[in-house]
Amino acid sequence: MEKRIKTIDSQKNIFVEEIERLIVTEELSIGEKLLPERKLAEKMKVSRVIVRSGLQELSTKGLVTIILRLGTYVNNFIIDGNLNTINLLLQYTRKLNKRIAESLLNLRFLLEIECVKLAAEKRTDEDLKILGIIILKEELVDKNDFGAQTNIDFDFHHNIAVISKNIMYPAIIKSLEDTFKAYVYEYMEKTGTYNEIANIHKQIYGAIKERSPQKAMDLMEDMLHRARVLIEKVHLYQTR
């Protein structure tokens, strides 16, 4: 029984992943009606039960809309999708898109300046120890290892959200981890500004330690502003 359940789950995952790919690569157009369940099952060589369950999952992800008796239609996944949709877009297209980069940066301005303010107000000694370990890792990391730098950078920003004590903030940042890391990796590699970023992180850590919310906010805003300027300067991402 367990083996059969795993097989059914595997078939559904394959079905969902294929429809996701067709949608985010625009092989299926926005507003396009999918084949009826029976024909989809025949084409994908799975049961109608799997098709129905897979379509429900795609609906939950915001990729399709199921209209009773009329069929299933492809959504405008940028408008109707959720946080995971952007990760899907990057996963299947492998394109670093300027529109997504700017949107992500705007979100970071709104979210992370508030996070660092709360972190400076609410941090505990244990919080400082954890953040201090991340700062130490930044100092010791291989300056040519962009993957390691990216992981440390994400951990720094995610932990500030954790220290804010707002349970939603770290969840939002974590949900965008893949997208966050993809853009930061490219940014680190192309701009060569790791030492500068690590230095600002160290200053932010100091402001949190001093319980200085305004100083922490100013530093975070300055760092994100520098990122925006450099993105424009080096034309880092595709414009589509």
C-alpha cells in the first residue's frame, strides 16, 4: 500500500511539474483553456484522479483557475500567483529578470528596514550570539566562493527577520530563498562588492547590539540603495 501511495504521489508530482513548466515558459498562454481531464490524462499517461488532484494543486499555487463545468484556465501567474510563483519562474526559465529584481528589492526596502528596527529593539543576548557567528563566517569565507557568500548573506538577513520576533517576516523571506539567492549570487559575482557588504553587515550588527533602531535602519536602507544603484549601473539582468 505504501509503495502504491508513493507511486501515485510521484505521478502527480510529475504531472504538476510539467504543467508548471508549460505555464511559466509560456508554452501555455495566459487565459488558455487546458484540455479536459480525460484528454489530459490520456496525453500525460496518468489517471484522471491524478489529473484532478494535480489541477487542484496548481489552482492552490495560483497558476490555474478551475471553473465548474467550463474547464481549467491558465492564470496570469504574476498577478494571480503567490510567493512561490516567482521561485517557479526562476526555476524553469533560468532568467534573471530585471522586473523581478526590482520588485524583490522594493519588497526588501519595505520589509527589512522594519525587521532591523524591531531587531534592534527586541534582540536578546542569544540572538546576538547567533548573528555574531554569521558575521564571523563572513570574515572567514573564501572571497572567491560566491555560493558560500550568498548563503551567508541570506542567513544574515533571515536571522534579522527572526530576531524581529514577528513570525510572518522570516516566513516571507524564507519563502523567497531560492529567488533571493539567485539574484544575490549574480550580484556578488558581477559587482565584486562582497567586502563592502560584509562591512555594512558588521555595522548593522553593531547597531543591533547597541539597541540603536534608527542607526540600524539607516544602514540597511543605505545598503539596499547601493544595491539598486549598482544593478542599474552594470545592467545586471534581462529587461524582459
